Amino acid sequence: MKKAASFALGCKVNQYESEAIAELFAEKGYEIVGIDEEADVYVINTCTVTNFGDKKSRQLIRKVKRQNENAIVAVVGCYAQTAPKELMEIAGVNLVIGTKDRAQIVEMVEQYDRANGVENHVSDIMKERVFEPLSIQKLANRTRAYLKIQDGCSQYCSYCIIPYARGPIRSREPQEVVAEVKRLAENGFKEVVLTGIHVASYGKDRRDTSLLDILKQVHEVEGIERIRFSSIEPNVVTEEFAQTMAALPKVCDHFHLSLQSGCNKTLKEMNRKYDTEKYRQAVATLRKYLPKVALTTDIIVGFPGETEEDFRESYAFAEEIGFAKIHVFPYSPKRGTPAAARKDQLLNAVKSERSHTLIQLSDRMAADFLADAVGTDAEVLYERAVGEGIYEGHTTNYMKVHGRSEADLTNRIAKTHITRAEGEMLFGDVEA
């Protein structure tokens, strides 16, 4: 039996796609193995968000070829889409596919002729208007399933290459989304995470659906107890949005509300489509309808031209909002973006110092958020055993909990009395 390995670098969308690709190979009789094992076919789903992501992709290509010099190496994803010629020059690459036509990958691999050298299957993603139907039929040993409902982005932030890698917005057919959610429920999953490159844009390329519409439809699927979705932006948060979230009990009260900077000057230069006042309003609206809501975010520090005063403004705004967690990213220039061409790049030492300062704030706010939960009762979806009679899971607002129970709590929701907080973890007693 031939062996295939499918591996993703980068985001949850890439991870979802790599699982779907593995399934395509399994359906054709291949044994699926890990990326560190010897295989006949290696599919590397690349990330190009940063130049470092490109470097990791190149390193992995060379690593798998060392494992089996006769293997067919297919490079797919965002880096392949934006720099196919660069990848074709790496010794060991056989196929370059990009972010389209992955559904035909098994056929491409099986029809590949080494005599032809490297094959380039990358097409113009900017002309693409149809969602590519990559889906997952079988998932095992998990509680939470990721479900890709959208691809592409039309935001064109000045630091980001992704619109060029993924093309314009394409939304998945609503009936396909619901059908996959039903399959996940039948496989025992309690929680789904609706994900995409810019999931807040779901439905904007269609006339028959919207993000709220698809949430309502997924909410009707029996067996699914919790619904989350990946990063949204403040422009999505209207009174109607927040009211709908509060009215759908399966929707979790945790939102990753993208910020990137708390300084209006920097937001404008990033070409973000909101300012701090709009963000402040979105937060107030969510908290009005969901009082225990957890808000997490991303912030970039050291964007070109960011002065110490700009950074302090961003820091103060983050402190004012009071996040449950901040994912801090030092700005990394990405070839081909307007921000990378700017002459006012900051020193790495400055970026590092600002990162450290903001991470300290994040840690303090996270500790405060967890401390507020001590003494309360929470519904926890337990995912796995981590010790004798100790199970790990998450609350609806995504706090990690270790609960003690004599019964097997795997993939069960149990009411838990939170007794203490320590580090990034809550501890509690599960009600019998």
C-alpha cells in the first residue's frame, strides 16, 4: 500500500484543508502517515503570512525529501500561489499547486511524469469566483471540529499578502455547510468552529445567505452543542448581530475581535476599515448582550513608522478594553506588500521591547479574567483525560479548566464549580 503524508503550516484553514487532502488520498487507498515518516507522497500546505513562514516551508520540503528521495513532493497553499517559480527551483519539488484545484490533487500526483520535471498547476486566483468544495467526512478522537465555510479576502490591509494568495471572497453553499455539520454531529462532535480566511465576509458574494443566516442554520443541527467562529472585525458587530448571538444559546460567548493596533494613525496606515471608536462601540455592544463574553485579539507592534507615542496609545487602548488575551505579533515585512516597501522600518530591538511590554499586559489581563471566574459555576466541555480522574476542557468563553471526576468526562459537558485559578488554567469540582 502506498503511503501519503499531508501537513499544514500556518492557520486553521490550512489545517482543515490538509485534513481534507489526506482524506482524498485515503479514499484512493493510500495509508496516511505523519510528516516525519517515510512516505511515497508528501503534500505540504504552505503559509506565506510572513517571510519566516516561507522559510519554514522551504525547510520542510528539504526535510521530507531526505526521508525519501524518491517521494513525490506536492507543494500547495499560499506560498505556492504567490511564488510558484521560487518553489519550482527548490530541489525535490515535483508539483506546485497553489490555493485552487486541490480537489484534483490525487489525480495530479498519480498522473505525474518525472520526465517532465517540476509541474506548475498554479492558476490566476484573482479570477476565481467559486468556493472549492474541500470537505472532511471522517474525523476521530476529537471534541471540536473546524469547518471551512469561506475562502478569500478583499480587505487589502497594507501589511498582508493573503488577498493575493487566496483571491476574492468565495462563500460555501449553505446546504453544504449544514450537511457537513450534520456529519460531524453524527460522528459525535459537540462543538464546531466555523472558519475561513475572512469569515466575517461569509455570504457577501451571494444573495441567498449571510454569516447570521448560516449561524442560525447550524444552530438547528441536533447533536451540536456549541458553535464558535474564527476572527471577526468590529464592523460586523451591530445591535442585530449581538442580539442574535445572545438569542442562540449554542453560540459561545467568546469572540476573537481583530484589532491590530489601538492607535488610529497606525490603523489608517494599515488600511484597516475601522477606528478605535468603532472598536469601542463593538465591544460595548457585545458586552451589553453577553455580560460574560471573553474578547481576545491580535495586535501588531513595530509597524513601520510607529512612534513610541503611537505604541503607548495602542497599549492604553488595549488596557482600556480589557481583553481575556492578546496575541502579540512583532511586525514582519512581507515581500509584495505596501508596508514592506516603506523606508521607516523599525529596529528588531524596538519591536522586541514593545512585544515584551504588551505581552506583560496580556498576561495581567488574562489573570484578572480568570480570577473573576473563581467561585462561579461553569458549563465545561471536557475534551480529554490529563491524569487520574482529571479532565481538561473549556468553558463557553474559552477558559481552560481541569476538573476532577470519577466518571469518564471525555466529550461531555458538565457543570463545574471553579475553585481556583493558577497560571492560564482554572481548576474545579465537577457536580455529580
